[in-house]
Amino acid sequence: METRSIETVDQATGASADRAPRPSAGRTSRRLSRDEADALGRELDAIRAEVLADLGERDAAHIRAVMKASGAAAIAGRTLLHFGVDPVTFALGTGALGLAKILENMEIGHNVMHGQYDWTGDPALRGETYEWDIVCPGDDWRRSHNYEHHTFTNILGRDRDIGYEFLRVADEQPWEPRHLAQPLTALVLAVFFEWGVGMHELRVAETTRGEQSLAELWRRSGPFLAKSGWQIAKDYLVFPLLAGPNAPRVLAGNALANVARNLWAFSVIFCGHFPEGVRVYTEQETNGESRGEWYVRQINGSANLEGSRWMHLMTGHLSHQIEHHLFPDLPAARYPEIAPRVRAICERYGQRYSSGSLATQLADVAKRIVRLSWPRRRDLEANGSALARLLARVA
């Protein structure tokens, strides 16, 4: 499996134009020279090296404790659903199972698959082989997320996580008539988020544009169909059938637990990537960027969530999305302790460190999705479709 960490970014992007990324309108980050960006990068490298040198038993103990907690919550939830008969045990069982799925998805699966615990030598914590409890195959995620998203973060045309091919989340994305429905599309994506993630690597949009053959789409579909078939069988056939007369109750509890996990994961991920002020880049802007400029792009393309340590745990510490984009291979539980140092570096170099509460960031994301669903006049004039011409006349 091909993955790429920040160690190989310089080789991936080359070395040419002496330019730093330019902030979009509305940003307060100062434009840095290459020398300034590289100086910032050296300070961040020093933090990373310090954490790597300090990794040890407390880090391994943390992830193993979370794995035990997730397993215990899953057992408790399934037991209550299978053997309970009243609404209280149904609610408690569904809640416990939802908690187990959130912990497994966010703090365990996502972080282990980043290779954050490969240094332990524990086969159960090996990033290249871990398989998580959602319909997305682990290998597909490692390719589209670990490599593609974390190397080409927020670069239009390279990072397909920008809107997940469904949504327009940046002014720089061309408007299309289908975006008028994107508030509803976003809600559907949130409810079925694991399926959106699972289908991501199929590249259906590229197929509809003629950029990928149907044969290639079918080849890519194999692992997804196998994994999603297993997930459907496990949650909606095997466990309900094992419950006998309680099958409908177990089926409903499993479905609600999956939806709860999907809604939570969608909220955390979108709040970390798409609030107002988080910017996107063009390929031209990032040609030849240095390691330091890559760091600057991660800072300006991410946003954090504020909350308690329990909230950070429930997000898989993706509430520290800035730190995660800077250091995707460091154990995520270390992000809260290095965040003040990262923020101080951002302040010294005049870079905006975007952070806010979950409610604030989620409201910001919702407003952005609604705002960008409707085109500006220049978007209508550039689109050329019959609907765009009609809307342009109305506008």
C-alpha cells in the first residue's frame, strides 16, 4: 500500500517557484516568504521530533484502553438490545453500541490506520492491515485519505475530499445546477456518511465525466461490495437473526447506532475542513512548495474544535484538525498537549489558527453549504446550462 507522510512532501511537489500560498479573501493570515515558511516548518519539525522521541508505554496504554472500552460498550449494547424488552434497555443498548462504533471509527480505526501506533510492533495496531467497522475498505481509505488527502490537502483537482464530489464548499469550485439541492444532499450524506466515504474511491464522478472506464469502475467496486456486504450481513442479518423474536428491535438498534456514528463523524470532519475562512488552493499555487509551505497550507486549510477532553476523545482528537494535518503520523492523543505550542508558532508568524466550539463551527459549515448552493451572476454566466440562463434572467 502506497502511503505518504510529510517526510516525502518535498519530493512529491518538486522545487521551483519561490512563492508562498496566498490567503483567500477574508483570511487574516499573513503571506509568508519561502524563508519565513521554512523557518515555521523547522519549528514544527522540532515539535514532531520531540514527540516521536518521547513515545512509549503511556501512548500504547491509551489506545489499548480505548479499544477495551469500545469492545465493552459494544458487548453491553448488543446484550441490552438482544435480551431487553423495554424502551429503556433499547435506548441504553443503542446508545452503548453507538458509543462503541464512534470510538472504533474515530479514535481507533482512523488513527491506527494512519500508522500512529506502528512503532509498537503490535499486529493489532498495524496501520497497513487494520480493518475498521464501516463499509469503506481499509485499503481504499489508506489510498484516498492517508495518501491523497493528506498530501494534496485542499488543492482543487487533487484533493477529492473537497465536497466529497457531492457538495460545493468553496467559492473556487464551479457552480452547477445540482448544487441548488446541496443543503438536502448534505443532510443525506450526513445520515449515510459511511457510504459516502465507502464509495469515495470508486470515483463515480470521474466515470460520469468520461475520465474513468466502466471496466475500471467495476474493478474498484470489488473491495467495496465485499466490505459493504459483510457490514450489511453483520448488522442487519446475523445479529438480528441471533436475537430471535427480538430481531426487529436489534435491527432498529443497529441501524440507529450506525446513523449516530455517521452523523457524528460527518459533523467532526466537516467542522475541521469547511468552516468559513478555511481556504482552498490551486495546483499552480502549490507547484514547487517547500516543506514549510506545505505546513502553512495545512494550517490555513484546517479548523479546530474546542471542548472537554472527553469531547476530544470522541472526535478521535480530530477536534485538533490543524495538528492532525500537520502531524498525521503522531498519536492523536498527543495533539492537545502540543496544540498551545502550534498556536504560539502561528501567532508569531501571523497565521490564523481557526478554532471554535462545535456549535459555532457546525453553524458556520451549514451557512457555507447553503450560501454556496446558490450561484452568483458570474457563476450563471459561466455555466451555460439552460437552467443557469433562466436563473441569470431572474437574477
